[in-house]
Amino acid sequence: MTERQTGSIYFISDIHFGLQGEAEERLKLEKLEQLFGLIKRDGRSLYMLGDMLDYWMEFRHVIPKGFSRVLCLLHDLVHSGVEVVYVAGNHDFHLGTFFKHELGLDARYGLNSFEYAGRKFLYAHGDGLGRGDTGYKLFSRFVRNRFSLGLFTAFHSDLAVALMKKLSYLSRHHKPVDIPRESNRLLNFAESIAAEREFDYFVCGHNHVQGVYPLSNGLCRYINLGTWIDGRYPYGVFVHDEFHLKEL
């Protein structure tokens, strides 16, 4: 398998497979398959910026039930020659090695960057960035440290999955996403980064507030990809030297 060297760069975030009812989940799968068809035709890379699944914890010998079709679609996309990068979100408690070794994805955490066609991209899910939200930052350190991971994976898998669902619920309801402080936190973080380093685009998800915002220096843009849980199916694409937010 040879990865493509040219083509469009795609971005998605916050689909939360496993969260909603049967009809909504089926429609999200259909839309994902439609998007992957577009990416196969002209895509070079896909960046999945967290919370593709509403919960995920990797175990030594098993994986959580219910995501097989999503995983098959990802495997097929990778083997079509598309580079796929998965950045862990706050509902991705531990990505481990499964995504890399079994599916061929590049799994990452935190803030990352790449350059393409003369443009520099910073990308992250968005959890834990910027000032504030101390409670979540402590929660994240607790969930992802080696001791906690060892404890979770030592549970019977049914008990561990039940615990993951509860933690996922707590993470989602930790703070309403429509209050000004949370909605502006990532935009403020992008502004602070723009004062320290050069980039063209800061792309993220997490707070589900979709939009494209020029930063105050006039050179950079903050882009939030939104979510798929409200009946809309947004994605980002960088093509012909421009970044666009589109919907399926």
C-alpha cells in the first residue's frame, strides 16, 4: 500500500458513534460512507480530530462492541492509499495500538502540526487546551495515566465498558457547551498561539461550535468542525489552496 502524495486534505470531528438512537446512528454511518467515497476519489489525507466514537478504551485482547462497521470503513479507506490520522478526544480514553497495528491509522494526542502546499496546520481535538477547565484537565490525567489504564483494563470488559459509558456521560455533561466561556476558550487559545508561532490554520472540534474565524493578526484562521449529533454532517476540506467547511 502506497500513500498518496497529492490531493485534498479532509477533517472531521465529534461524530460520537454509539451515542444516539438506531435511526440516527444508521444515518451517520451512511453519511460517513458517503464522505469516505469522496475522500477515496480525491483525498490525500483524513484527519479525525477526536470523539469519532462516543467511548473507546483499548483492552489487551478485546475491543468494544458496536463499532465494527466504522472500523471496517476506516480499514478500507486506509488501504485505498489515504493517510488517516486519529487525534484522541475526551471520549477516547485510550487509543493504544489497535488503530495503528490493525487499521493502519496514526493515533495521536494533544496539539499537533503538519505542512502541506505551503500552508501550516495546527490541529487538536481541543480538550484541555488554553486556560481554565481545570477539573477536566485533572480528570484527563487521572484517566490516561498508566496506573488508571492498568486498573481499567484489568476489569472484566463488560464492567470496564459500563464504566467508560459513565465517564463519557460525565465528560459530556461536565459543562454546557453554549456558555460564552467554553465557546470562546479555544478561539482565545488560538489567538494566544498565533502570538507565539506562525501557522495558517488552527483546526479543532470539541465544543461543537462550528465556524471559521479570522484571528486578530490577520494571517491565521481558527476553524471548528462542529458535530454530527444535531442532524448536520459537517466536514472540512483543504483544496486548491483554500480551506472550506462543507456539509454532506
